[in-house]
Amino acid sequence: MTNAVYTLVVRALSGVVSDRAAETMLRAVLREQGLSAESVSAQDMQKVLSGPLLSRLSTVLPPARARKELSVLSKQLESQYPKAPTLFTQSGPVATWDEPQNETTFDDLGLGADDFEFDDPDYGAAPTTRTYDLTQPGDQDALIQNLGRLSGVQGVMVCRATGEVLRVKAVRDPAGLGGVVAASAMLFQKRSLKLMSADLGGQTVCVCPLGGYCVAVVATSQANVGRLLVELQQLRVAA
């Protein structure tokens, strides 16, 4: 039977890759290190996270994303086992908005339907679907944090379809973004759409309707918008 350390790590890793990939990947690196899922200690697991598992995960995710995900996981392990501190020496924010940035706002954008690029509603390529109960503040925060870990993301906002802001995290005050979501929601009602994105010149806003809610993501112009749209397309609201 696997022990608590292994179970903690494999469950958390399953939020980054598929359940099967998490199990296969973790068991493989443990085996390479002469360790087992039944007896691995928290100290040994910290070495695995910052070394062989980081190397392996970096082959399926961008290296920066892999490091960030495992750094977060390593800190979770440390919180459960204080005598096994994280070995990630390059500390950094969990999400981009934890870093100081220059001030800007989203006021007076004057967006209309012609400013948006519409995604094909039949397109789907991501293997992992994530379900959130957006009536619950905890799930709203979890959704924001997961999207905030994607490279290039500078802000995430959860709103009602009317544009009423429920939760937001951003590198700077996203004034006016609620209005962008409200305007987007009206376009969603008129067309059969699942996603939309607007290029604001230096930044991109992506909006995804989720039942009676909307999620808006602000990303830099260097962000992989295609990847971001795929991630948004996998979001679901709990029934």
C-alpha cells in the first residue's frame, strides 16, 4: 500500500497532468532513485521533486511551468512535513500578480464585436477537464490560482454573466475589466460561442462563459493564447 507522502504528491500531480500520467511518472522516478511508493520519506520526496521529477515533467510542460508547479507542490509537502523543507532554491510567486508591476487599467476600451477573435466552439484538444462550483468562494479562488500559474497570465477575474465581479487577482487593479466581461456576455447571448479573445495591443483578454458566470483572463502579448484558450475550454461548472 502506498504511504501518505506518495499519496499526497500523486494527487497533487494529477492536477497538472492526467491521473495515469502522474502515477506512471512518479513511480518511474522513484524506481530510478531506488525508492518505492510504499516507503518513500518526505525528505526523499523533496529530493525527487526538485531533481528527477522536475527534469521529467519539463519534457511535457514548459520548464518554467514545471518548476512552478513542483515548487508549489514542494511547499505543500513542507507544510505537512516541516522536517522535510522544500529544496527549490529559486523562490518565486505562485502567480504573476504577486510581483510588482507598472500601473495600468482597462478603462474606456470601447470594445465591440469586431475587436474580438472568436474560437470555434467545436474545437477541443486538452485532455483534462476541471470542474468548479463557482457558487463557492473556495472554488473561485482555486480556479483563479490554477489559471494564474499559466505562463504570461497577469490577471484572472470571476464574474457573473452580468459583469458583477465576484473574485479577482491581478498584477494591478483591473479597473474596467468587469465592463469588458459584461460586454462579452452580451455577445455570447447573440452568438453560439464558447470562447473569445481581444487583442488590446500589448495585452490579450480572453473570456469564457460558464453557465451563469464568466471567467476573464488577462495575458501578456508574449503568452501562448492558443494554450490559454484550450485551458479555458476545459473549464466546467458543477451541476
